[in-house]
Amino acid sequence: MSTNGTAETALVVPVPAATSAVAPWRERLDRTAVHGVPAHITVLYPFVPPPELCPDDVARLAEMFAATPPFDFALDRVGWFGDHVVYLAPEPSAPFLALTRCVMDAFPGYQPYGGVYTELTPHLTLGAGPIDDLQQAAQAVQSSLPIRARAGDVWLMAGTTAPAGRWRVRARFPLGGGQLGGGQFGDGRLA
């Protein structure tokens, strides 16, 4: 997520079931955690910039996510991107990939991580940084696995990771329909 102060948006599946196991490590090793981003699996980042996001976009997201039933998954193993990022991998990963592809089809101008990576790997980031710290985090969290969770909604978050920046939930989209939760789009501003 951006460190230059520019407001951005992201679509994420929150994973509160992982919070107790990962929070101490994320607070140290994942800069997004200190800016208000909870333990999550990213559906799409970056997404439509806040000034360009409109109520019709939010309505389209609500409709898409309502058509996807909630699903259970487990964070069952530790994974690595090189030796500089450690994460927890969900099983099954296919429903997360389907969510991402659905959003990409509806909003073709937005690619995961700006199109930098060719392979999509659903994951919950533990952190990035010195290898010794990451190995310590991986070993500590390993004993908590598997973490069983349910993907019940997708959050639209907006914010920045610049110093003193915060990310906030701007809309909640329940999978399979139902009532939207708090933080809904409505004030015309996202950041």
C-alpha cells in the first residue's frame, strides 16, 4: 500500500479469526497494520482511487459480492515471497481467486498489485522485513495453525500508509447478500 500520502482503496476479506495469532507480528512487521488495516486476504489492491469511486461502483460491487456465497477456509501453512515477505496461505484458495477475477472482469482497468506480479497468490501477510524477524514470526504462528475462518464479507477500505495515515472501512459487502454493515459509502468522500 502506498507510502507517498496518496489516498488509495483496496478490497479485502477480513480474517478476524487470525487476529490473536498474527496481531503481534503484523504490528511489528506489516506497516499496514499500524494504519488500521486488519488481518485480511486481499481481493484487489489498488482499486479505484477515492476521488473516482462513485455510488454506482459501490452498487456494482454489492451486487457482485451478493452473488457469491460465503465460504469456509483454513489458514493452514506458512508461505514466503522470496526471503522478504512471510504470509499464511488459505486453503482452499480458489474462492479468493474467483473473487479477484470477478472484480477484475467488472473493473478491467485494475490489476492486483498494479499488474506487477504475474501469478495471483491469495495470502494473509504476516510481515516484511529482516529475515530473522520473519523466521521468528513464522515459527511463532506455525503453532496456531490451522486457523479456521469464514469469508462472510468483503470490505472496501480507503486510506494511506503515509506517516499518520489511516485506512478506514468505507463499505462492507456481505457475501451471499443480506444487510450491508456499517461504514457504508454515503458521504461522497472515501478518504
